[in-house]
Amino acid sequence: MLKELQGVHQNNSKIKIMYDPLHCGAATSQHHSGVASSCGIVIRDNCPFQRESWAKIPKETKILVRDKLSCVYDLEDISPEVMVYLEETLATRYKQWKNNFHKHFK
């Protein structure tokens, strides 16, 4: 996320999430990697570990996560498909984060 944040400061504009409807995801693998990495960092720093899944996270926390992502990504006036893609990425990263802890402490 630091790399993306530096780009935002240099260009003085937020990154637009490019969506490819044919593949139902980010336009390029590099773009997806940046979005997924940023989502993982924000989740690690702001989400409670005690919840079973992303669906059980309180709405206030989800809003906080989106606000943190909006520092780097342009989330204003995004299409519903991009919002679904972002929600799926957040859910996947939360699940992966919990799974990594489970493996480590098992």
C-alpha cells in the first residue's frame, strides 16, 4: 500500500480501480495485486480477529476499512460491479488472514 500511496502523492490523484467485466475482476494482474495487497494491509490493521467471517464484521468497521482504502483508491461513483469485486477481495483477504493465524498457532 505504501507504493500506491506514494504514487497518489506524486500524481496528486487517487487510483481508479479498473474492472474487466469479461474476467469479473481487475483489468490486469498487477492492478489486482495492488488492490488485494492494500485490502490485506487495511484489514490486518483495522479488523477485529474475533469474528467468524467478513459477513460478521460490524458495519462501522467495514466503513472504516473503506475510508482507509479511499485514501489511495478513488471509491467515489464506482459501479456496482467494482463494489462487488472490492467486497469479494476484502472477504477473501479477511479469510486468508485468519487462516494464516490458524496455521501459525496450530
